[in-house]
Amino acid sequence: MGVEVRVEGLTKSFGRANIWSDVTLTLPPGEISVLLGPSGTGKSVFLKTLIGLLKPDRGSIFIHETDLVRCSESRLYELRKLFGVLFQDGALFGSMTVYDNIAFPLREHTKLSEAAIRDIVMEKMHLVGLEGSEHKLPGEISGGMRKRAGLARAMVLEPEIILFDEPDSGLDPVRTAYLNQLIIDLNAQTDATFLIVTHDINSAQTVPDNIGMLYRRHLAMFGPREVLLTSDDPVVSQFLNGRRQGPIGMSEEKDSAQAEREMAEIPGELEGVPPLKPQLVPSPGLPERKAVARRQARVDAIMHTLPKAAQDAIRASREATAQAERRAGRTPVAAYPSGYADGPTERLNPVDGGEPPQPGRHRI
């Protein structure tokens, strides 16, 4: 299973420009988390800070009880091996073939023979559906294929934590759907900890176990998908429903009077808790995602504190997900106590006011 990543009081600035302050959250082990926020809120900066490419002004990042911010360079080097990163454009070396790009981390960080490296590389290429492309250069394949090659490279060292920096950037809706299914399938097979930065609302509604949102240089909310997708927080609700009406403006925020006028314009049928889209399930032939039961246990513990409309929406979404599991030939997961110590939702600095693709063969 993936490892827990605990972030405490993280603050980052570039010169006098504060990016975000006092960000505190915990990425539950083995679960998929998504980080959302308007453009320019520092989501990609957060990913780079997590892996030590950028140093925060203050705060801590704990993995295995080691603070990445204050540990030695040698210890940081070792902990970075726990991470795999898919950058926005794949970040492939243009002069290397797809095969050599994927093999690069193995050649740099292990003493494996070329025969062993080939076995691992070909396995990962099969997993992301890139067989037959090993001798091509990055410039000879599509953007979606470059992303898959980048993902294969991110997985060759069997990381326990995988970071995705806007994986859907530049992809059409169909390829994005295939990529989302690939992410779900990979999590089912690895039980690794995933963190995804995205602007795609459909992905945010259907892929993650947990959702976080950065706004006005703070973490507005972080917690299980069910809690955020049924939240009445004006900022969270506006962003997750893709509405113009709300506190978020074209630049960053509106004055309160304008926001109130626009909120009054929302038709009555759009008020309240919208139906939750069911979470994607692994493709037929793959195991169930263990993360689902762990998350559901946390949600069950606080279900009684949620409004009735939210409870009804959550139950309806679970039934839809259970039906999808049955169609995939699996018994729907049942929530069980996970022993996960932290509370289900972290809320800091509140703001105002056809057939699924076959396992391992996803074409995007």
C-alpha cells in the first residue's frame, strides 16, 4: 500500500508574492486525491514542493515520520525514490526513444541488468498500452502517447506515491476519459497514493477519493469526495459545479455585493445538493480498489453530521457505484474500519461567503 503524506503549515512565496499560506492536509495512504483551484493558485508549485524541488518558507512535509523540509540531502534523495511524477507534457527527453525514456530511472537509480530493465520497461509499456512504440522518438508520437510514456516512466521504480500535474492538459474529452480509467485501474493494481492536479471538473467528480481546493492563497477545504461534492461552501460549490455565480471572479474574487446578486440569479432547480456522479470503478478483470472501503468508513463515521440532502445524494451515488461494480463482475465493496486516525475532513482558513477498455490497454 502507498504511504501517508502529512503536510503541516506549509507556506510558499516567491519574493513578496505569497503563493499559499498555512496549508495543512493529509494524503491518506493508497487513495486518490485531487487538488483543485482557480488558475494561478499554486497547485503545480505545491507538487514541486512536495518532492523537494522547491523549498517552502515554513512548514513540514512528513513521510515515514521524516520531515522532507529539514532532512539531510542524502535522506531526501532516498525519499524521492518513493515518488513517481507525471509532468504536464510528459517531460520526455526529445533525443531518446520512448523505451530509453522509460528505462532512464532504472539505469540511473538501480544496478539491474539490461535484460531485467527490458522486462520492467516492457511490462509498464504494456500496462499503459504503448506496445510497438518503444523505438519511436517523443516527436513522433501523439500528446496522449507522450503522457502515457511519462506515466510508464513514473512507475518503473514502483513508487508508493505518484503525482500527476494536470494529466488531462491538452487532451480531448475522449482521451481524458480513457486516462481517468487508466488512473483508476493503476490504483486498483498498485494501491499507491495518488495526488492529481487538474482543472477538469468531470475528472474531479468521478476519479478521486478525496478532493482539496486552493483559493485565495489558502486551502479552502480537503476531505472525502462525498463531503466536498455535497458541500454548501460557496467557493467549493461554485467551482465543482462550474458556475459563473459565486465568489470566484475572472481575476480571483468578486466583491460581496456582486457575488450576492449573482447567487440570487441561480434558478431554484439548481439550488441544493446536485446528484453525485458515481465514482469510476476498475475495468473488468481487475481487483476492487481497497481505497474505496477505507474512504467509505471515514464518511460513515460522519454521515450523521451531514444534511439530509447530502446523505441522500451520497447513498444514491454509492448504489450507482455498486451497480457498476456488479457489471464489472465484482462484489461491491463494503466499508470497514480502516484504523485511519485523522478526521474525515480537514477545513482550514474557511473562505467567505460502450465497454470499458481492457485492463492495461488504454488508448489515449
